[in-house]
Amino acid sequence: MSLNQLFVPLKPGETKIIYFVKNEDLFDIIHDAHIKTGHGGRTRVISELQTKYKNITYKSVTLFLSLCVQCQRKQKVPRKGIVVKPIISRELNSRCQVDLVDMQTCKDGEYKFILNYHYHLTKFIQLRPLKSKTAEEVALMLLPIFLTFGAPNILHSDNGREFSNKIIMDLCSRWEGVKIVHGKPRHSQCQGSIERANQDFQNILRAMMHDKNTTKWSEALPFVQFAKNTAYHQGIKQTPYEAMFGNVAKRGLATSSLPREQIKDIETEEQLEQIIQSIDDDNTEQVGQHDNDIQPESVLANDIQYNNTEQVEHNFVQSEVDNELKKKKKT
């Protein structure tokens, strides 16, 4: 089984394969990255694409995003002149926060609220559906999280110190030996920063519900959580998942270096081994050509030209609008 897609030659010791995108695959690849990032913006989509592809430009991504109806609906004019004072955390469970999002206007069965628990240091979030916003139910939802990832030193809440204190008291009554203190009230600008972070995951949730044509937001929360945690965060210069666990989140073979068209046909481990062997053979052949001082002017693969100077030129298919503008200029 051979591969019909050009990729960047691997240097000694490298194992990650980066592919060059064909014109006919460009839309689908950008679309997949856009959906995986929860209808992410340009920075998030580009960050997702760069893990596997070489020649997708900012212009192409920007054009795609401008045509996404769902993204145009959620787009807001950014406020200027506001300097947000960040909450400083120096270790993982130094400070965490629990916020409640009111969903009573679009209830999902018995569920009326969303619990958003997030780590200030890594920006990692955990989302849970709630039937009520009592301190007891919130504590019951937080307890499994704390027993898996550890409890924070300081717990903030947008519902006030009295509410967070009730949560802490309930947690301490269930878990002997834990000690958590509630955080001091935040500055209004800092509160605005938290609210924008909450709005971000709500935008992802709305987009996902629209794409799936469903109103069951409680079932979508795990996917929203994954999309938010695996999207590039400009503040920490990586994804929250990477900041939390130290490695990239996996989607099985979908996040491997294998070509998209090959992945969809794989059903057995034997087929997977054949594809990997084919990649190894192709790369060995490329390296062998260089070792034997075979220097062809260029190797043409579909619409992508690879020169011996390791410079890749890719002639993207221009949009119909661009073509029309060119015709008008000529006339």
C-alpha cells in the first residue's frame, strides 16, 4: 500500500510526519479543524492544523471562517481600553474556581445549570450538568474531581464567599483530612475576564448543538469540555490539556501522522502496520536519493512542487471572487 501524498522529508531521529495539502482537500481539512476546536477562531484553527499540515495559509483559514454562518452569529465587537489583572497561580492546585451557568431558559430535562470548574494555572476546565445550584449538589459534583486531580488550596466562586464557604464545609464533612479556603472577592475587571472565559465555552456549546441539531446540552458537555481544553490558549501559549498533562490530547489515529484518506479505511492492526511500513519505505527512498547524489530539479506531486532546496510552492485554487476581480483588472 503506497501513499499518494507529499510530506516533509524526515530528518534523522524524527518520527512526526507533516503533510502538504492538495487543493481538493483544503476545504475539508480546515472544516475538520474548525469543528474539532469547537468553531474556534483563526489562532485556534491554525494551531490545530500546524500539528499535521505544512502549507495552509492564514488567508485560507480567514476566508473559511468568514463563510461560517455560526461563527458570524456569535461574533462580537471587542471592548478596548480594558486592562485585565490576571489571577496569579504558581502551581496546579494553587487556585481553582467553580462557576454556575444558568440554563433555566433552555432546560434539558431535569438539568437547569452547568457547573464550570477550572484551574487558573492551566486554564483546564471540567463541565458538569446540575439539577439545582445548591451547595450540596455542587459539592457532590466536585468531590470526584478532587479525588481524581487533587483539591485546590483556594476555591473561588462567582456566587460569593458565603456560597463557596458552604461548598467547602460540605466537602470537608464528606472528606476527612482535606483543607480548602475560599478566595477573596475579585476585582471587577478580573470578574469580567472570568465571565468571558465562561462565554467562550457557551459559544462552543451553542455551535455544537446547532451542528448536531439537538437541544440536549447535558450530553454535549463532555465534547464541549474536550474542545475547549484542546484549543490553543494565547495566554499560556499552548492548549489547557497540554498545560495540564504535558502532552497533546489524542483522538486515536485521527491525531496520528497518517493521511486522512488512509485512516478512514483502516479496520485492523495488520492494515495499520502496512501503512506504517509504506511510510517508512517512502521516506527511506527519499533519503536514499539524497545519499546517492541524485538531484532532480523538482518532484511534482499533483499541484504541489517540491524543489531540492526544500522549498515548497503550492498554487492554491483561487476563489471565484478572486478570479472575477482578476478578470475585471485585465479588462
